[in-house]
Amino acid sequence: MNEITNVSRRGFLQGVFSAGALVLSVKLVPQSLLAAETGAPGTVDQAAFHPSMWVGIEPDGTVIIVAHRSEMGSGSRTALPLVLADELDADWKRVRIEQAIGDKRYGSQDTDGSHSVRDFYQPMREAGATARLMLVRAAAKEWGVPESECETDLHTVVHKSSGKKADYGKLATAAAQVPVPSKDELKFKPKSAWRYVAKGSPSYDLDTICCGKAGYGMDAQAEGMLFAAVQHPPVLGSKVKSYDDKAPLQVKGVQQVIAIDGFKGAPAFQPLGGVAVVADNTWSAFEGRKKLNATWENSPHSVYNSDEYKKDLQKTARTAGKVSRIKGDVDAEFAKGGKILEADYYAPHLAHVSMEPPVALADVRGDKAVIWTSTQNPQAVQEVVGAQLGIPPENVTCNVALLGGGFGRKSKPDYVAEAAILSKKTGKPVKVTWSREDDIKFGYYHSVAAMYMKASLGADGMPTAWLHRSVFPPIGSTFAEGAQYGDAGELGMGWTDVPYQLANFRAEVGPAVNHVRIGWYRSVANIYHAFAVQSFTDELAHAAGKDPVEYRLALLGDARKITPKDTPGFPESPAGYEYDTARLRRVIELAAEQSGWGKKKLGKGRGLGIAAHRSFLTYVATVVEVEVNNQGEIKIPRVDTVLDAGLVVNPEQTRNQFEGAAVFGTSLARYGEITAKNGVIEQSNFNDYQIARMGDAPYHVNVRVLESDAPPAGVGEPGVPPFAPALCNAIFAATGKRVRELPLSKIDFSAA
């Protein structure tokens, strides 16, 4: 396959196809998904769409599909074209994928929130079916036979009664003259005829990645380009007081020292500000930066100290908060006395630390800007760069490279804005490169959270009342000054959507003042909410003397679909995706069965733990087997995960995502923690922000992807939330020591 290049909509027509090609441009997203403007930068899930997806066929038979989503290992650049190719009956070996530039007319290009396939599965089917019907009609006209007697085979239209066949390439020119059919005329292939969907396929990019030919943001080059490193404020909101602009110029290769203004109002995606050293190469820029000797003004956030802040959050979590969902009267039930359990849970800030740190190349000329970068959201790049330069967003061309990891960090284009500002000031293309230290010390962080849980147990050991309260600085604080409460989106991630059948239930949220930039992170608030809810569920099971698997199934109660109509305060799900407790029950049962739950004889220091959670409309149950030796060292011999994500387009890549989630979850559970002293982030690299090494990671990860007739849901993030609580529950089973605070590295298990 050819290396993927970026292509604009106009360029797709003018520069990609030759004369005589069939080029299809039709409205492909349901009217209900259309909106007047794209969602504002900073929203967790961009919901506005202006789609015109493009597919074309060359006279030589090459099918060209434009991928409008970013690729960071999640597989969307393979999955969506697979859907189109399958419906088209195209030979995958003859498909070429072109990466779209940022353009709101493609619809949402924000590759966040695990919704690429969910939102664009049907549009891609319609694109493939439309092109297929046009090819059939072209062939029928050429052969003088009824359209109903023609059908397609692999990359071919066939008239069986006469034996006539025609390759798609031979029909491309004629098909281009066929009127585009309406959606009502389309006939989709039955499931039995699918070639690629639900079958499993390696990544389209696999060969180029393995051969070192794939183009990442770090690989971008432009003639005459300069390189820059930015010294950022050590504390959020502090401004430079003084710096040495002469010493850096003594470093060979350094060309200029340029101040960058800090953000105004809430930080959002604006540059942090600071001082940039611009040079002929990256090494010189980094070396010159060391000689700036910058001093900084105080910031209101200089008061931020993690230990004190943690205590404040925990105190707030023990204080009545804002009610976000309520049923019955928990206070009245608690007043009756009986067996009451309380627990406090805590999860710290986390950093994204994608393998490729933030990097962007910008070339600004007059009122036009051309960007090359690794981004999850090219439209946000256009908006932010346009605002910083004072030019219309449509004057910003954003070329999207392959991402060396993202996890949400690369949908926040502050680093791209830095490159654009420096290019404008120097009059040359400038590449800004963040070091690993920059990435960890000056990034956007997954929110810290303190959670309080309380339940009363009846004579049967089941909860008669359940109260929980979550306190965390919200993502909204990054985009609106003074925001202190988590919104419905964050609370709907494992807090207000607890599916247990309880007579008395109350969910609350407390206020938290923010001191760093909070940003979405792989699976977002589901991480800390699943940790608390699933750990507390385990505590209740053991207090009741019941098996944790059976206890969870009993809590779920009757098989039902939960909606806000029958359960006030429960989050609304998209139509067709109502919360189905039967599906959650099934993954729990199968994960337990797959892991040998209750059947294994585990020796001293070994245990199994389970957790189950629905996120991004996917139901997941994970069982972790753990071994803790006398020295307190933790090993994870086995992980079993079962998921129901509805229709899964590419099971092979889905399994990869959940295998990766087990390693990702191991990292955040065992080591993940960002702390601050006097507002300064204390971690700087992998020596003090450790990720799981091979010896830490699970030895065997067994992932079962269930077949389902439900519509497709997310797969990139749902594997993460249940992992940490399953691991901690397993540690309790192995040692009798309950884990209520992360990371595990801060806990001594040697005496357990």
C-alpha cells in the first residue's frame, strides 16, 4: 500500500483523481446529526456535523477513500474505510486511503470519545452502497440488460445469465455520469455477505509503521524551517519577569529569543506563554533554552500543594454536595441504624505521556497558515491558530500526520498555536518540539478526585441505601474561569449512571478549585468513578459474606433498559443505546467463567478480582489474577476481559485496544501520579512518572469480543475503567488489604 498523504476536498478532486474517475460526493450523515456550526473547542464530545464524505474509483480500478479521522493506534483509519469497502464490494488490496486535512464539511474530525465508528458507520455504508449502485446501473446500461439482473462480486459487476463481467475501473467513467441515487434506493448487503466487517483485519498502516516509513508529526519538514523550544511558566498563569536573551545566542545555531504572551481568561487551548529559543536545529534550541535563566512572577496557583489539596478534597467529599441523582430517602434509611459501611477513595492527577510528545510545524505567510502536526482534532487547530493569528479558521490548512499516541492530549492544540505564533514572528516555517519533561510538567492533566461512599446493608446483605459523593476539579475549569463542579457529562461517566436496582440512592458532586489545566484523558471520569464504585461494591460483598460476582449480579436486579424516564437523573443515552443491564450481566458471567472464577485453587498470596463497567456505550467486565509475594511485589499472571460493544467492525484491532488497555490500566494503577509543590509539577520524566515495564505488565491478557446485533459502540477507551478496581479487588483477595487510594506504589504490601 502507498504511504498515506493529506488531501483537501478540492485537492481530492483536482490532484488525486485522473480524468474519467468516478468521484462520489453526497450528504451521508442523517439530518439529525447536522448542526449550524461545529462544536466549540473544549467540549468533551463534539456533536455537530457537516459531512460530505468522499469516495472515488480510478479507471485502473483503484478505490480511493478519504479518512477524515486521526489515527493514533485506535484503528479508525482502517475501520471506517473497511465499512465503505465492504458495502462497495471492493477488493481491499486495491483500496488507497487518503488522510483529510481539517475541514468542518467532513463532519466532526475530533477523534476523541470513542465515537468514530459509532457516528460514521452508517454514513460509510451509505457511501459504499451508493457507489456500488451507480456501478451496477452503469454496467446494466452498457450491456442493455435490466439493473435487477446485475450484481456485484469482488471489485466486479456481474450479469450471471450472460456471463458478462466488468471490473470497477472499466465502469468508472460511465458510472461517473450516472445520477446519484437517493438513500431510499440503496440496498445494503446482508450480514452473511460481509467480506471485511466483523471479520478482523490488520491496520492499514501496519506495513509502513513496521518498516519505519510512516509519517508522524515529528517527521514533518519544510524548506528553510527553524526549530524552537519554549520555556513555559513553572506555575499555571505565572508570567515571565526577566530572562537572559544574550546567553542563548552564544549557543551555536541559535537564531532568536522570542517572548510568547500568556493566555487571557481561562487557558482553554491558548499557549501557556513563556520564552522561545529559535535555532537551526532542535538540539541548539534546547541547549539555548537552558541559558535563559528566566525568573517568573507569582501566580494565584502558587498555593497549590498536593498533600493539602488532597485533604481539602476529602473534607469536601465528607460534606453535603449538589445532588445529581436521587431516588427514595437515603438519610431516613441510614437513621434506622443497622450495618452501615463508609469508605473514602482517592485517585490522583495523571499525565498523558504519549510516546510522541507534542510537536507541530507551522508556515505562516500573510493571512494564510499551513500546519503539519499530530492532532486528534484538526478543526480545533484551525480555530485556535486562526484566533491567535487573527485570521479566519478556513485560512488555516491543517495537515494531519500519524500520531505516536494521543490519549486525549493531542486534541488540545496549544503547542500548534506556539508554532504558528513563532512562524509569524520569524517569517519562516517553525517546528516547535516539546521534550518529555515539557510534556509532563506543562501538560493537561486527568483530574484528581476524592470520593465518599456510604451504604446500609439489610438482613440479606444487600444495600437498603446507597450514597456517594464525588469531588474533582472539572474539565470545564480549563474553559471557564471559576468552574468548580463536574458537569453532567463527567458525572454520567460512572456516577449518575450506576445501574444497580436500589430503593434508596443519592449521587452528589462537590466543588473543587482548579490549579492546573484539566483535560480529558483516555476514558475520562470513568477512571476514578469506576474505581470507587466497583471497589466499594466489592467491599459490600465481602461485608455481606457473599461472592463478589454473585453480589454484582444481584445488585443489577431485573434485566431492563434504564432511561431517565423511568429513573430520574439517570443520563440520557442515544436512541438505540439505552443502558441494558442484561448486557452488563452477560459480560460479568462470561468473564467469571473465562477466568475460572470459583474453580481455581489459588495459593497463598494469590487472588482474583472482578469489576464491570459500561462506558462509551460498551459493556465490559474484567477479572484480574494477582500474585503478591512476601516482599510485597505484585505480579499479574492473567487478565480476562469480556466486552459487548455491539457490532464490532474490526475484532482484531478491538482486541488490540483491550490488550493495550490492560497495560495502560496497569500503569495508572501502579504508578500514575502527578503532584505539585507551590504550584510546580514535581514529576518530569519516566524516572519519576513511571509506566509499566514488561515485568509489571500482565503476562496473559485474554480478550473475548462478543458478537452482537446492537449498533456499534466505542472500543478505544472502555477497557481502562474496570482494570484498576479489578486489580485492587484481586489484591484484597490475595492479601486481605483493601486499596482505597492510587497509585499502588505508595502502599506497602510486604506486611500483608
